[in-house]
Amino acid sequence: MGEQALAAIILAAGQGTRMKSDLHKVLHPVAGLPMLHHLLESLSAAGAARQVVVVGARREQVEASVAPRGVAIAHQAEQLGTAHAALQARDALADFDGIAIVCFGDTPFLQPDTIRRLTDRLSAADSPRVAVLGFTPDDAKAYGRIIADASGNIAKMVEFKDASDHERGVKLCNSGVTAVRTADLWSLLDRVGNNNAAGEYYLPDIVMLAIQDGDRAVVVETDPDELIGINSRAELAEAEAIWQARRRAQAMADGASLVAPETVWFAHDTVIGRDVVIEPNVIFGPGVTIADNVVIRAFSHLEGATIASGCSVGPFARLRPGAQMQEGAKVGNFVEMKKAVLGPGAKASHLTYLGDATVGANANIGAGTITCNYDGYFKYQTVIGENAFIGSNSSLIAPVKIGRDAIVAAGSAVSRDVADGELRLVRAEQLVKPGWADRFHDAMRRKKREGK
């Protein structure tokens, strides 16, 4: 049997009341990416060309979030159970012929390989009609149970509420993730009833219907960690911790050194090169790429930044979106960059703000330098040439250009362009009054003694 097209039906119509949030549950982020998007990325990687999200309340939030991905939305007006929810995707997939996988928007860790193992099982020689993803957790809790033989052939599936004591003693649990050919899916779903303790239309009932028809239903097992569901803020924090622990381990396996791994926080798309040293308490927001041989010192925060090889960042540095450090550049403690390029070998060692700026190769930015980029309405550019030297406590009032090899004297407020090789000194003339301070101190001490 040739490879069949794959579609995904993602159930996300639950109220998510335990989150106590105005944000839809599946849009809460793990590693800076909504949990739903983690799942969508895995489904895409597994080959799901069509994806439909079934939503109820806060439909507009989910629709806006997934629209750039070309994901379809189906609406479940009443929450009548998982089988009823899956049926809502029928119109969106009316022209689709292939395999559908039904999964849940609050399970972000489901992996592409697992999805493929499950869907490929339908194409095996024994031609099962339904394939279900199962797992064996340490604590089976109130999960539905799967009664199956050693070969994975399912004899019965039962929800916990409806299970006997013997059935509740079974450790193999139902994740709810189910693969079925669309030629079978809709007809099976149409036949599901709600004669159960909850009065709901359960998706697992399609397994029993297939077995009643004389067909085979099978279970494919996977790691329970892939099937972690997130229903509360506490579970969201647990999922974040799991994701971060895996990413830290991966970073170290790939050749980065994390001095205190448990204190480093990555985003879903952080890229880290080899021989990178990351000191304690570093946070990566989305959109960071770090090349080889870089040092990120303690308590730095990076987001939307690109760091070339040989650079040094921090400690206590903040790199905001659009920050670019080219080869061998350095930013030190309490330096902030935003939409700024620091050229090869350039350095801003401390107490500096570089916003909407381009700094040439080997330029030196002195302590306390500020690029004054905003007038309350618009942002303006500062351009600093190669080998320029900006003295401490200087204000560069954009738009302004500082030429190659130019020097800006410390304490200057520069509002006009500085030519190549020029010295710019912008200070008031110093006034000297010899002995004035001594006379002042004497007078003030006398007044204090006299109680005035």
C-alpha cells in the first residue's frame, strides 16, 4: 500500500477553566511558543499537509494565532465529547482522502516520529481499521484504559468512569490520539452514542465499533512524557521545566558549556553553536542565534539577537530585537542594544545604550554613551565609523554620523555629523574660582554651630 496523505484534527474546544485566564488554554506558551504551535510544528514535520483545529470559546484568539500557518478552524458550539468535537472537522476535510490523526491542542510534546509510527501502523499487513496511541504512566490516574494482547490488538477500550475495578487495574492507558482513514472516520463517528456515565460522545468508542464490525484495532505505545497534557498553571510550569531540561541537555550534547544549567532558559528557536560558554542566569527570548566560540556572561538577557563567532556578551547585558554583534565584538556589563549593529572587533564595555545604530569595525564606545534615537514621534539612526572613539558619558543625538577614526571627547553632546579623523568636543567652558569651596565650607559650618 502506497503512502497516504495525512491530515490532523486538533481538539481544542475545552473551556480551560483551570487556567483562570482570558487567554485560550492552548495559546499559553512553552519556551516562548504557544503549546498549540509546538504540536502544529510536529504535525507538519510528520507530513500533515492539512490541519484543522476544533475550537469552542475564544475561537477568534486561536483563529488569529494559526492563520499565518494556513490552519483551518472548525467550531464546536457545545462541548458534547471528543467524538462530537472530531465530527466538527468533517466540512473542512470534505475533499480529503487519506489518514486523519486526531490529537489534542494541550499536548505540546507529541513527536513527529511517534505520529508517523502511529499512522504507518494503518498500512501494515494486518490492515487495522483504527490505531490508537497508548502509554504506561507511573500513575494511571483516571485515564481511559486499553485492554490489548501482547501484539497490540485491542480487545476493549473503556473510560475510567465506566471501567470495572479489574479494568482500572490495567496499566496501559489511552492518550486519545487516534489514527483512522477518513473513508472510515466519519461513518464511525456518526455511529458513536452517549450511553455512558458522562453522557458524552467519546472518541474511543470508534475502536469498539470497528471491532464490532469484525475489523482490527491496534495500540502503538510511546513514552508518557510525550503525552503530558496541560490544564493548569502548575502543569504549564511543569511542562516548561521538562522542555528546558531537555534543551539544556541538548545544548551541552551539541558542544556548549552551561556553567549552571538549571539557571539558563532557552526559547523554542534558540540556536547555539559549539564551544559557547553560557554563565549562570542567562535568559534567551525568541529569535536568538549564537555562533561558535562565544561567551555569554551571567545575568544577560537576549532576544531577537544574532551573535557572531568570538563575541563576548555581558555580564548584565541586554540585547533586544535587531541586535547584531559581528565577529569578535564585545558588549560588557549594563549595555543595552536594540536594532543596532556592532561591527567586527567593536566594543561597548559598560553602561551604554545603542539603539538604532550602526557601529563600525574596531570602534570603541565609552562608558555612559547613549544614542539618543527617539524624539517622541520617530526613531533616527546613528552611524559610527570604523576605529572611531566615543568618549565616556557622550550623547549622540540622532540622526548623526561619526566618521572613521573620529574622536568624540568625553562628556560631549553631539548633534551634528563628525568628519573622518575629526575631534569633536562639545562642552561648556570650565569656570575656576580658587578658594571658593574653602570659604563656602567655613561659612556653612559657622551657621550650623550658631544654629541658623
